[in-house]
Amino acid sequence: MVIELSLVALLIALLGVPFGIWLIRNGRLPAWMTGFWKWPLGNNITTTVARLLGWACLLVGAAGLCASVLVLLPEWTAVFGALIVLGLLGAGMYPLVWSVWLSRTKPV
């Protein structure tokens, strides 16, 4: 069961990091992200919103990469690794919530 969860975390990392880099570099959502694919974002998708979402994907992907390695670490080291994963996930939630808030506010 632990190996399967480690593989899921690695899959999240392999999908999240490149997508986050793409969003940061291009500053827009892909053309296929319309309708329910862009949930929970609102209709005001700006460059800032896309780049914040890219940073969120990058940080959550980095957390997935760290979480996939935790299986290989000894017990005490894994505790510190888990704290790093939690820190990266928390850091990824901040730009996600901020981008959702910005996308749901009216443009000035």
C-alpha cells in the first residue's frame, strides 16, 4: 500500500512540475481549460492568476516528489522529510487560494 501511494505522489510530481513551469512561462491557461476544467477559478483569468496557479502546481509537484522519496528514508529522517512535504503543500495552497480569489473578483 505504501509503494502505491509513493507512485501516486511521483505521478503528481511528474504532472504538476512541468504544468506549473508551463503556466509560469506562458502566463495563460491552456486552450482546453474551459468550463468545468478551470474550476474553482472564476471568469477573470489574468496573467497573474495563471502564474499564481503555476506556482501552486510547481510547489505541490515538488511536495509530491519529496513524498515519493519518503519510503526510502529511515524513520527519523522521514519525519523531517514529512515536515518538508507539509511545508511545500502549505506554500502551494497560498498562491492557489490567492489565484482563486483574484479570478472571482471583478476587474478594476
